[in-house]
Amino acid sequence: MGKHAEWRKLVKKERRRRLRTQKAKLRDDFINKSSVEYKEWQKEQKILEEMEYQQIEKANEEEHNKWVKAEAIAIQQWAILQEQKKKLFQEYVEQEAKLKMEWEMEQKRKEEEQEKLKRMEEQEKERHTMFMCKLKDFLSGDSIDPPPELQINRETRPHMEICPFFSKTACCRFGDLCSRNHIYPGVSKVLLATNFFQHFGLNNANYNEYDTDVMLEYEDSDTYKQFVEFFNDVLPEFQKFGRITLFKVCNNYEKHLRGNTYIEYAELRCAVAAYQSLHSRWYGGRQLSLQFCLVGSWNNALCGLAPRRRCPKGRACNFLHVFKNPNHKFSYNRTYSRRNSTDLNSSSRTWRWSESPEKEVESLKELSRNRERHRHKSKSTNRKSKTHKRRSKSPIRHGSKRTNLKMK
């Protein structure tokens, strides 16, 4: 919009204003103020103004009364709000005091716990130093008995029956999840290195775990050669700590027995020294895990039919199938108990090494075979004696061929 248009707009507006003022002046000039009509009109106007003023005052009074009531209500609400604020403030102060008190008590408790922990650590350090001194004295030969801390047995399920396989072989296929009790000794002369000997012939020989064609081009002689190397490599390390009375390596296929190595020392301190220095060491890229174990009788632990290759369960047997040590080192002499064939049904089972029903069946079969052989022999001897008697009783005929042959 240009300047000229704005100017024209203002001019028109001013012109309209002048015209209105002129008309108003003309209208006032025509009115006669001294006339009766004008006076009545003025009275009516005053009356109207008074009525309007009264209405305005009345409305103002009503509004004032409303405001007074609202102000009273607001004052009352404000007083209630102030009381609530006071209560909340008091509660806040009390809560802060309570929290502060609790924090102080918590700090005191933490300080007491830290002091207790420090005391316990100091006591533990003292016990450890005492234990190490006793252990050194025991290993050096100054003391006869081992420290009492090592003579405590650990039981997995104290209120249950003892696991028969674990008590014989110190191993169980269920581990600590077994429903029966496993007793772990604190110290013993026998050390067990679980899954120490590892070889392809043992790890892959279980056809149920791997392919059935894995072992077609693999023989047990290869596994035994590797065992001989393992034996000559590991034995000197264990012999550094004392005289070894037994060294056995399992060749079972079961996972809990596969490659387990049993080392029995002549003295207890030798086993403790070996455990102290060899436990958690590395061999062949694997960490060695040693543990003390109790083997009550090697007759019960070793499978008696394994050396003769008559075990019906094969290498899946839960008794120990062991490698033959080279040059018969640390060979275990078995003790066989003599008994008559009539004592087969007796209750003594000391002659067994692995109790299984298959052996009883085999022994009964062998007994029946021996009896049948004895019967056949007795029958044949009876027949021979009868024929000999008949020949001696029969008369000799000179015309017969037999007499002629004898005479010739």
C-alpha cells in the first residue's frame, strides 16, 4: 500500500468526522432547551441513570459478598494447607533424623564388620602360618603326624549310604550328584590324577559317542606305545618326592575312569609333598588336577577278568582296567583265595575283584562242564574195565584168528 493511498484514507476519515460534528451541531441548534418536552426527556434520562446506577451498586454489592465468601474459604483452605505443610515438614524432619540415625548405625555396623573381617583375616593368617609351619615340619620329617587340618574328611551326603563304587575305585560315574555318600579324605598315601592320560585310542574308542568307523585303522598297540612314553615321562616327576609302591593308569572307556592315574606312595609325607608341588601344574597343554583318595583294597578296585580278557562288560566296566606297566614296574601281586568246588554257594566273596552276576554264571558253567567231563571220564573208564573183564572171562579158541596172530 503506497503513501498516496494512506493519505486518501486519512482524508476520508477526517471528512466523515467533520460531517458528523456538523450534523450534531445542527441537531443541537434545532432543539429547544426551554421546551417542556426537553425537560421531561432530561428527567427520564436522570431516572434511567439512577436506576442504572442502583443496578450497578447492587451488582457490585453482590460481587463483593461473593468475593468476601470466596476470600473466607480461601483463607480457611490456606490455613489447612499451612497445617498440612507443617505436618509434612515435621514428618520430613523426623524421617531425615531417622535416616541419619540409620545411616550412622549402618556406618557403625560396617565399621564393626570391617573390624571383624580384619580380625578374622589376621586369625586366618595366623592359622595359615601355623599350618604352613606344621606342614613344613611334617614334610621335613621333624613331626610324625600330619597337621590336624588335613585329617578332616569331607562327605557329600553324610546321612546316606556309602557309594560302593566310590569306596572301591574312588570314582563314580555320577560324581557328587550321586544319591549316595562319597567320602573324600583330607590326606592319604594314594593320589588320583583324573583323566591325566589322554590319547586318541581312549577318547575316540567309544562307538556310542563318535562314528563307528573311527577305530578301523587304529590298534591298541598304538595306545600302549603312547602309554609307555607317558609312563617314562611322568614317573620320574612323581619319584622326586619319595618311593612309589604302585602306579596304575586306567584304560577304561567310561568318562569318569578314562585315563585316571593312581599313584600310591610308601609314606604319607611323600604324597603330601607331591600334591603340594604338582597340583594345578600344566602337562601337555592341560592343567593337572590331583586329589587324595582312599582305596581300601586293590583286589576290589581292579577287575580280575580284565587281564584274561574275559570281562563281559569290556572296557565299559566300572571297575579298573589298567595298562601293564613296562618291565613289570610297580606290579600289584594279586592274592587268590583257595576254596573247594563245593563252596560255590557259600557267602564268602573274597576271591572276587569285580562283583558281577556274569561271573557267577560263568563259574557255574565251568563247574557244570568240569562235572560233565568227570562223568564222561568215569563212564569211559567203566566201559574199559567191563570190556577187559569180558575178554578175560571168554575162552581162547585155538582155531581162531586171534590165537593164530599171537602165535605168529
